[in-house]
Amino acid sequence: MSTGTLPAVIALIVVVIALAVAAVSSMRRRRSRERFGPEHDRTVERADGRHAAERELRGRRRRHDALDVRPLSDVARDRYTREWTAVQNEFVDRPEDGVRSADRLVTALMRDRGYPTEEFDQRARDLSGDHGRTLQRYRAAHQVEHLGTRHQATTEELRGAMAHYRALFDELLSDDGQARRAAS
């Protein structure tokens, strides 16, 4: 082999390795985006770089995978459906109370499904693995609920919060996250 050939072969090997690393990294980011939805981009924006965000999302996925998230029984699903109807009726007469009740009902549903519910930020992180597309709405609803406790939310904001809570409620009730996780 000539002296010029060896450096060319080494350069080619380095390029192939770099391309393989880039392809694997791109596939991981794509899978993370698919699993976490908009929550992926939100985490990247708030983290100290893409690698830190990906590390955080991997940690969330590991924590989530260790949870005992389970489907509801038909009896529990029917009970929650009736309770949601009562919450909607409460909203008509007392919007702030209705939103507060919606928050409590969604939290109870999360607990029954097996999600830890100790504090909001951790609840949101735990939900991000299966409900990343709805999580943004849940955060917005929770913020309005907080404003409502101080009587600072408008009726339109409260109405929006109810719609946001309903979106997550429907996902949790339908076991949608379980089906997605089983498919991946």
C-alpha cells in the first residue's frame, strides 16, 4: 500500500464512523420527538443544550417505564365518565369551582392509572412519555386553575382550561397512552 493510500483509507473510515454516529443520533432524536411530541421541543428550549435535553428525556422515559401504569376497569371508567359530567355541570354555575374540580378529577384519574401525583411538575414529567401531545394543554389548564383560585381568570380562560382538562381526561380514560407504548 502506498503512503498516500493509508491516510485516504483512514480518512474514509473516520467519515463513515462520523456518518454512522450522526445517523444514530438523528434516529434517537426522531424517536424522542415521536414519543414526547411538543414536549421534546419544549425540553430542548429549556435545557442547557440538546444533549442535556435528550439526557433529561431519557431519564423521564426510564422513570415512566418503571411506573405501574395500568388500564382502568370498565366500572372505574364509567364512574369517571359520570364524575366528568358532574364537573361540567358544576362549571356552568360556578366556572372557577368547575375548573378546580376538573383538576382534582384528572389528578385522581392519573393516580388510579398508576401515575404518581405528588406535585404538578413531576406529574407533567411523568405524563410526558405517553401524553406529550396533550401535556402542553394540561400545563395551560393548570395555570388557569391557579389563576382561578385567586379569581384572576376570565370566563374564556376558564372555558379553555376545561377543554384542556377534557383532552387529557379523554386520553387517560381511553388508555391511549397504553396502546401507544405497547406499539413502540
